[in-house]
Amino acid sequence: MSEIEITEKTLPAVRLAALTETVATQPEVAAVVGPLFDRVADALAAVDASLATPIAEYDMDENGVRITAGFVYDGPTLDGVDIVELPAAASAVSGVHRGEMAKIDQSWKALYDAINARGLQAQGPCREVYVRAESEDQLDWITELQQPVAQG
């Protein structure tokens, strides 16, 4: 994997049509996140809503990993999915992962190494914004990793 470029930026608030599920351990995330996106996509298709940017938020605590997966959405409430507001963040560290999701942990490690090197602390849930995620082999996928931060 090549080095990822790390930047600091603000994150806007984002409104999603989404579903949320909690898994006990990090390895379980991959088996859950895709089906969550599929269920939200089906609900949006049922009302002829377009699929805008897919975003997942991950919040880790003593219960495991809470996954919120959905699509940017500005329409009315929908049956079968929740409307979720991801809050704005005044400061976040961001990096772009290119390629398959099986290797995304390496990019997250690089992002957290950069956070620590800058004397910052992760603040709240992290996000993955799926900039391009259409092909089955995932080799051309582009995923922006976002972690809100605060001064250490």
C-alpha cells in the first residue's frame, strides 16, 4: 500500500437515511456494513430516491462497534430506515484509502499514527465516506477516512 496523504479539515454536519447495528468485535464489521447499506439502498429505491454519497460512521465503546451506514439524504422520513444527523466537527484528520477494503486497516493505522504525531486526540466516532465504491473487486475504490480530533 502506498502512503496516504493526511490533511486536517472541518467536517460539515451530514443528514443520512441510515441503519445502525452494534457488533461485539472489530472483525465482525465487514460482515455487517455491506448488508446495512443494501437495506438502506432498497428503502430509497422503493420511493425512487437517488443514492447519494454513502457514508458509514463507527463508534467504539465497551459494548463493541456501533455501525451507522447510509446515504446522504435530504428527503422526508422513510419506512424502514432512520434519519440520522452526523454532527459537524471543527477539526478532523482525514486521509484517502485507495483499493480494497481488506487493506483499509493499514490506512486507518497511518491516520491514527498521524493524529498521535501531531499531538491530537481522536474525538468521537470516525467516518468512512465512500467516494467511489462500485466495482466488485474494489481495486478502484476510493474511501475518505475521517476522524474528528481535539488538541491533546
